[in-house]
Amino acid sequence: MPLFRQRKPGQLERDWDPEQFVTVRNTTNSNILLDLPTGYFRLDAGRSFRMTPDIAGVPQVKDLVAAGQVEISKA
């Protein structure tokens, strides 16, 4: 008997829909450590990552966007 139950694709918690996500991009030459409600996330220099739009409401991210160190764009 398996130790865990496999999920079928129809039972996933969230379906991947590109329209529901934003791209967060580090515009600096240094890594940024984000302290998100779900835990720490390192956004490497010049890299981008897809996240849910509520990332824009995190105070640290708001400050970084205002300083021009991070860009948030609609996918």
C-alpha cells in the first residue's frame, strides 16, 4: 500500500492560468531576500519569477517597487 495518495490533475488546488499571475523581476545587480507571509524567497539579480498578484500588497515589495529595484508586470 502506498504511503501517500496520488492526486489526479482534476483535484489540484490551483490550476495554472497565466492570466491569474504576475511577473516579478529583480532589476538590480544583487540578490534580494523577500520576507513573504509564506516564508523567505530569494529573487536573484536580474531574474524574474511568476507569482500571484497579492505579492504587490506586501510592504517590502511595495518599497522595492517604489525604489525601482523590483518590477511587477502582468503576464
